[in-house]
Amino acid sequence: MKQSAANLSGFDREILNILQSRYPLVSRPYAAIAQEVGLTEEEVMKRVATLKESGLVRRIGGIFDSQKMGFSSTLVALKVQEDKTDAVAQAVSAYPGVTHNYQRAHEFNVWFTLVTRSEEELQKTLNEIMDLDGVVKLRNLPALNLFKIGVNFDMSEA
Amino acid sequence: MQITDLDKKIISRLQGDLPLQPNPYAAVAEEVGITEEELLQKINAYLKSGILRRMGTILRHHKAGFNANAMCGWNVPAEKVEEVGPIMAQFKEASHVYHRPTYPDWPYNLFTMLHGKSKEDLEEVAAQISKETGITDYKLLYSTKEYKKTSMKYF
């Protein structure tokens, strides 16, 4: 079933807001959501199933903090020769620790995030990427401080 | 916190998708070989220690009607970073606000991920943030291609 923000019902929006920020930590989370929004458990689960099928909800699970688990992470900006952008980006994406990788309209045209088990592995990976054919510059931009994290969209306005 | 082999097993499973059924935690607990109560206790402990940010979902922005997003770099004087960061964080259109190092060819030290319905939206939000913070040197970086977008598999 095709679904976009435009034809989401009020119930769907309420459910999405709860799913995003406070999926209940109780034995029957859908019953808890149902009670809050005023539907039955079965109706909530049916709506969640449709939201998943539509692709709007990728997965429902845990969102972990890599730093707190002892992993190293960073954001990297690359300047890549125009004609080698895709090839370099694909080589970068092949690293399992690369979670996000985008082409952007700027002198630094490839931006990716990297998570590794250690600082040594992070440096080693960056050195390997620096050596890829077409990479002109690499700027390592690890977080020094974090003022906000959490992709929460208020679906009531979507 | 010390992450044991059992924790790795649980974390690995929680990084996947919870089954869509009335008792999802009971199902996961059974897979991992513990009780539902033990699993919920573990999840609460992970939340308390901070290794787990939250249980829930990540939406696909494009399908949520937030069709436009941009990374925005801000050139903030070092002594103003602590003051400006929290102001930027208050904007609901900004999902992430980070302080990062600079280079001679990259002077932008604060980063915000901005989300909106259109490019004009994003420009408007950036202009509002600029007005509120007094930071006038900023760069909106639009993504022109998505090469990869996944969740990290830690264990």
C-alpha cells in the first residue's frame, strides 16, 4: 500500500510520535499505545504493520550510542576528483563501519560517518581511504561536543 | 558499563527489528535465552548507563514528508560555541547539533542537520537560526546522492 505523509491519519501520526520517542518498555507495548491513543491493540498493530510495509518505519528496535559502548566514530569530508566520485564513494561504502555516505554539492563532495572498534582502526581506515585513487583531500571531523542528537520529527505537522 | 557476552547477544538482537506481535520483548527474550523480565531489566540498565539512547523507530525522512535535508556548517567564534550550541539545539528542524574541529579550508565548527519540506524551508530555518544566534557565516550542504544509509552492527 502506498503511503505518504499526506494521507496519514491522525491516529497514524500519534502512533508514529510514540514509536519514535518512547516505545513502551512493557510486556505489551502495542496495548499501552492503544490505551494512550484510544484504539484497540489489534488496530494499533495493524496500523504499525501498514507503516512498516510503506517503508516509513524502517525498524523498531534499539538505538545505541557507539561512543558509550567504547567504539570510535567520526564524520569525514572528502574532496574527490569529479570523475572518480562514484568509484571512491562505493569503495568507502564497502567498509562495514561506514553507516552514512552522501554526495554533497561542495568542494568537499563526499561526506561519510565512520564507526570503528578502536581509534587505531579508525586511523588505519582513514589512511586507506586517503590512498584511494581520486581522493584529493580528507578532513577528519570527530565530534568534540554534542548539543543534540535524536531524529525526532513531530508527525502532527507532517 | 561492562559489556558481557550475554549483553552482546542482547544488543545484537535489539539492533534488529522487534517482531510485530503483542509480546515482542517476550519473543526476543526467548530467542536470547532469558526471561522477559530479565530482558526488560537489561534494557532499563542500558538506558541508564547511556549505551542505549532509546527504544523506538527511525523514520525514513523522505517518506515522512520531510523531503529536504541539509547539513549546515556554522563558523562560530570559539568563545561562543557553548552559548550558541544550545540555542541551535532548540530548533525542532535541527535533528543533530555537533561541535567539530576546523581546518584552514573548513572553518565551520558547529554542525546542524536541518530537515524541512523544501529547499526554501531549509534556507528559511538557517536564516532564523542565524538571526537568533548572530552567526552569519554558514554553509548549507545539500545531499545530491545517497550512497549508503544503515545502522551500525556493533556485534
